[in-house]
Amino acid sequence: MSNPNPLEPVARAPRWFVWLGVLALAAFALFLARNTSVAAAGSDSSGYLNSGRLLAAGHWQTALRTPPEFGPQMELNRAHFTPHGFFPQPGNPHLPPTYPPGLPLHYALAGKILGWEIGPLVVGLAGALGALWLCYATARELGLDPWLAAAGASALGACPVFLFTSIQPLSDTLATAWALATFYTALRARRHSGWAAACGAATAVAVLVRPTNLVMLPALVVLLGLDWRRLGLATLAGLPGAVWVALYNRELYGGPMRSGYGDWQAAFSWSYAPPTLAHFAHWLPLLLPGVLVALALAATVRRDFRTRGLLALGLWFAAVVGLYACYEVSREAWWCLRFILPGIPALILAGLLGADAVVRSFAIQRAQRWRAIAAVILGLWAVGGSCYWTKKLGVLYTKGYEEAYAKACVAARGQLPANALVTCFYLSGAIYHYTDFAVLRWDQIEAAQFARYAALAQTSGRPVCAVIFGMEEQGALRERCPGNWTKIGTSNQISFWRLDGLNATSAK
């Protein structure tokens, strides 16, 4: 690393270029808004929205819904009645959320101001647009010209993984935006030390949204350097967030380093790394302009590009990818690349530096023209690849899938008795969010346990119903909860059932 300082930003972008960028962001915002679902659906979306609604009401956790005829809650197996997005803790009479509080805090603030229909949508759009603007601004701060910076923002925005996480209530896009904010403010702090406080505050929020964003610390230290004023300002600004999350974790989970994921360390192992890295290596060149990987390496060839900025980008990307390479579920599907999404901007930015290095090496006389050409090629590659893969992977079907949960819950309120005990699994978080029903998780119980609960409920006059997808019928109605079930309605692929009695086998 021969040069400890980042390249100086180049001249300001022309006004027409700025206005073109604003129009592009507006068009992208409209595209996202038309395809975004803010429904509390599966585990993640319902978990974040349920937690946000609790925080907006001034609560960190909620009460477990169990029928009183089943006896004292603390004597029950609480997992039988816990909806998706919550995680019961031993000795805790309440029900704490599973997920970190960062995204729910954003939802709580937006929901209080704008309502729960508009608020979460605004959070999603702001996170996505903020990530793109910060990607552009960070590229400019690294010394890249407007064309290449815009190409980087386009590559991030067009990435199908980014689109997938931006059109539903997931934390990945917001985590990426705050990761970029920490890096950008750290870069700014190299020239104006006051930005170090902004870096510390942004880091605190980034970790609140996704605790594993803490792995960015080595990259930030490289950028801030061994300057005690900058490091002190960053630490002081980040300290309130660290204290708050420690208190939150202690209150809900029993310790400052514990979380709603339970024994999260058991989910990480070195043995997962080889196949997961192969999975990443397969999908990243398909979902991004593949040349960015080679260009990132090319950036190290020129001596004047071996800066703190490039080193920090390498540490950022390696830390995120290295961590999630050891995570047991990171290789299950293409969309599992969402776990490393907060590190993808580092790869894009390093690739842009590589493109600039190549242009400087071979086109000194007409460098600006070749930068623009390279940027257009990268941008068209990103958008063209996105059009193909977004369609092939069915990314834009997400809204329909997610909103089916909400529609089914609305229908269930009208078709099921108000005091029903609802047997469910995939819809448990949505049912908790949209209704007042107590849920019974069929995936957590055995047939004998179900028979006991059903007998107690029916003896007290409480109907037992089921709200399930078609693929759940075998496991739910025949294996785990056998009985005389009658279908009473449907909503899309979701059906409603009523238990009319236990058969002789299940009653034993």
C-alpha cells in the first residue's frame, strides 16, 4: 500500500448529468413502489412488522396467546403457540421478537408518522434509493468520475438480489444502505475529522439493523487511521447505540451478547465454507456484471490505486463474504446471496476502481471518453442481465406471493369464529399480525399433543380450525393433527378448515 490517502474526487458532475440521475432514481422508485409488498407474510416480513408495531406501541415484547383452558402459560410448551418471528426464552413470561431491532425501529417511526400502509413502504423505498445514492457518492469520494460512479449504482440497483430484498419487508437492503453510510462517512472523515462522529453513529445503526455489520470495523479503522481524534469521535457517537442494544438483548434474551436467534453460533462452521464459496462464485458473476471481479483485481496493478480506500474495500467484502460462507443456509438458493448483500457494494466499487485503472493504463489521451464508454458497457450489462435473471428467477412475483398471506388472514377473520384456535405453520406470523386468534403450530406438536389440546378446546366450547397451504395438508391434517376436518373456504392457495371431531385413533 504505497499511498495512504484516497484519490481526490474529480470535478463535479455536469448539471444535466445530475438531473438525469434524479430522473433515473424517480423512475426506479416508481418501479419499486409498483412491485413492493408491505404485507406481514412469512417469517421475516411478519417478524419485522410485528416487532415494529410493538415498538411503536412502546413495547419490546408481547404476550403469548394461549386459550385459558390449557392452563398456566409457563407450564405449557410455549413453542407450540409461538408464531413465526418470535422466540420464547426460558423464564421469560413474555414473547420476544426473533429479529434485531434496527428495521423494526425504522418501521415504528415511519408507522407512527405515516401509518402502517405507507410507513413500511417509505422505509423500503428510502433504504433502496439511499443505498444507490450512497454507492454513487462513495464512488465519487474514492475519486471516480460521474460516469463510472453512476454505473456502480446501476449495477447495485439492477442486481436481482437487491431487487428481491427491496420489494418486501426484509432487512438486507436497509443493512446495505447503512453499511454504505458507514464507509462513506469514514472516507469523508479522512478530509474532515468531524465526519468521524457521523461514521460512529451510522455504524451503530448499521449494527442495530444487522449485527453482523460489525465485521466492517477493520475496514473503518483502516479508513480512519490511527488518529485518536477521529477514532474517539467515532467511538463516542457509536456508544449510545451499543449501550441500547446491550440493554435490549439483556432484557429480552438474558444477556447483552444473546439474541432471538437462539444458539446462533451453532449455525456457523468452517465446514460450510467450501460449498458456500462455490455457490457465491457461481451466482455473483451472473447477477452482477461478471467482469467486475476481474476488474477488482486489476485495481491492485497500478501503484497509485493501492490506497487505503482499496484496502478497506477488500477488507469489507472479505469480512462479509467470509462470515456468511460459514453460515449453514447461505448456499440453499440464489436468494441466499441476500446475506452478503451488504458486502456487494465493496466488490462493485473495487471493480470500478479497476476499470479506471485500466483506462488510465491504456487510454491516457482520451481517458474521459473511455471512462464513459466503460461505464455505459457496465450499465447496459447490469440492466440487461437483470432483465433476464429477474424474469427467470421470478423476482417480481414476490408481491403476489406475499399479499396472499394478508388476503387469507382478512378472509379468515370473516369465516372463522372469533374465539377459534387456529392450527397453522407458514401463516402463523401473519395470523398473529392481522387477527386476534391464538395459533397452534402444527409443525411443533405430535398427534397425541394435538388431541389433548383439541379435547380441552372443544370441551370449553372453543372451535379448532386450520389455515394452511395445500402443501401442508398431509403433514398438518393427517399426520400431526389427525381428525375429522371439513374444508370451509379458500383464499388463493390457502384453505380454511374446521375440526368436527377427533377420530378414534387420534383420541387415544
